[in-house]
Amino acid sequence: MPGVTVIALFGVGLFSASGGADHERVTMGVIPHVGQTVYLGPEASPQFRARPIQLLITAPPQPSTIDAAEHRTAKEARWLLLTGWELDPRGQRVLHRTVSARTSGIAILRD
């Protein structure tokens, strides 16, 4: 299924990739590539409900443990393991981490 492009309006306390605008053009439901920045909010996982993040992808996404056990590739997976740098509101790298996210809830921010 191809990704859907939408305009995402970020709520209070959130930020855009450009550091100033309150909205960005994003593509939802596509697997990110190394070097892309993704927005992870409540659609991606309940863990991001209170504090959504932006993550600069540093490794190819992997299927979750359950999806891998069911022999799903990253393209077929319902959940992905994403590894990258969490970015602060200025776009600075603050924490390198691996997170689990619902594939359909991953928003890729346009450069």
C-alpha cells in the first residue's frame, strides 16, 4: 500500500523538523530509510502519547520480534524496530535509541 501524504498539525509542546513551523508535510505508513527523520506520536505507539518524538533513522528498520517470528519482512511487518537519534526541538541529537512503532503510525517528515 503506498503512503499517504498529509499535513500534520503538531500540538502544544511539539515541534517541526524545521524548528519553527507548527506543521510539516509528512508521509504516513511507509517504511523509513536511513537518514530520514520520522515523527512518532500516539498513532505509532502508546509510549508516545504523552511525549511524541522525532527520530533520525540510523539503521534499516527491522520487523518486531513477533513479526519476525511469523516470518514477516520489514515491508510486511505490523510493528517495526526503529533505531536512531531522538532529536530536540532545534533538531539536535540528544539520545540514540531503539523504539518499537506501529508501521501505519510512522510519519516520515519531508526534507
